[in-house]
Amino acid sequence: MGKRLLKLTSPMMKGDDVKEFQTLVNAKGYSPGKIDGVYGNNSVSACKAFQKASGLSVDGMCGDRTWAALEGRRTLKKTSPLMSGADVKEFQTKVREKGFDAGAIDGKYGDKCVAACQAFQGAMGLSIDGICGKNTWAALDSDGKPSLEKPHSAHFKLEEWRCNDGQDVPVQYYGNLQRLMDKLEELRAYIGNKPITIASGYRSPEYNEMLRKKDPNGVAKNSQHLYATAADIKVAGMKPSEVQKAADKIFADGGMGKYSSFTHVDVRGHRARW
Ligand SMILES: [Zn+2]
């Protein structure tokens, strides 16, 4: 059984969801009397006390928002109908404080929340999925500042990642690109400071789709290039096989793909080889 809107009715509502309510509200310090699975006057009183303390409207009825507050923070993602509740409001408030626009603080996890979540994740170097789970909640709670600074390093420039269709790397991916640049500096030092050319850097969603139409098997739908975590590189005076040997070491925890005229490297956060 799903969770119903619990309220005082005659006869009284009964069930496992009532029992769950009673257990949760009791754990929060508001006694509903006996944990008997019956939504009676004691349950209403406990519900009201909890609602008052939680800044919810005090009606003694356990609906979506009260459930969410009782359950604590859920993993927020886009669903149909949209997830709503106090935890969504909390997400919206916190992500705004970090400098990302999630639209109105309306307690609904819609498209703007997903976009703000992705932007925040990218800036914090988390995996970008638009789902606010444990790691994203932890980052929202932390004092860590998102990196919105222009990525830079001794030998690489942001402009080298500009998409071939002219679109610049979106600000939310600056954190990703900085991690990639740092790795490429390591690689550059490892190969004796030979200059590395970025043959392909960031790809806009439109550009990636265009490439996929031309080569459905060769271009990934969820390509790392979409998130500015990847580069296809060339090194003058080195064969791709030599570059690949070096890249295999430096990008041990990331992606590396061998191609006849270039090498793909990325900082996806786990090892991948092809
Ligand atoms: Zn690539």
C-alpha cells in the first residue's frame, strides 16, 4: 500500500501507513500514543505538534509535505507527477544560496531544479545526473564553494575546448574542465613537456547529436565530451600508440580510447578503456 493522506475520519483510518506515521513521528519525539495503526486523536495531536515544529501548515493531516518532513531528505529526481515537499524546498533554498537558479522556491522538483542540480554537480566535480542524492546533499551542506572560476593551467586554455559549432563550455562544467586540465598537465610533463593539441574538446548537445547521425556506432549518446570532462588529443612527434601508453598511466582512474589518429582521454571518475 502506498502512503495515503492521513486524517481523522469516522470510522478511523487504519493501516500500515498509519503505523509507519506513528513510528516516524514517535521517533521525532512526538508521541502518538500506542503504535496501533489507527489514526485517532493522539495521532492528530502528534501530527500537529510535529507540523508546528517543522514549519508546516498545522492541520493534523499527514499529506505529502508532512510525509517528506518525517522521512527526512529523499533522493530528489524528476518524476511524473513532480516530487514535492519540504525536502525539495530545502534543495531549492540551498542550491540558490550556492549561486544556482532553481526557479521559484515552490517545493516542486521540476526542470529548473534538474538544471540547477546538474550545474551545481558539475561545479563541485560530482557526477552530473540531475539527481540530488546523498553526495549532492552532502555537497549542499558543506561550506565548499563551487568552482565557477575560468579553468586555466600553465599550458591549456578554456578556448581550446570550444565546440566546433562555436558554443563555449558552459560555466557549470568549469569544475570538470579544471580537473581535466590538471591531468593533461601531468601527462604533458610525463611525455617530456611535448605540446598537446586538443583536436576535440567540449561538444554541445546539438553538435554531439549531429555527429551521432553521421556515425551512430562511433559517437556515444552520453559522451564525456558533453560535460567537458574529455579531450581527443594529438602530440606532434609522437605516434598515437606512444601517447596511448602514457595516457594509460596518467588516466588510470578515467577513460582512454585508442584511435588511429588521436587518443581520447577523460576524467569520468572511473576506469574505462576501449
Ligand atoms: Zn573523445
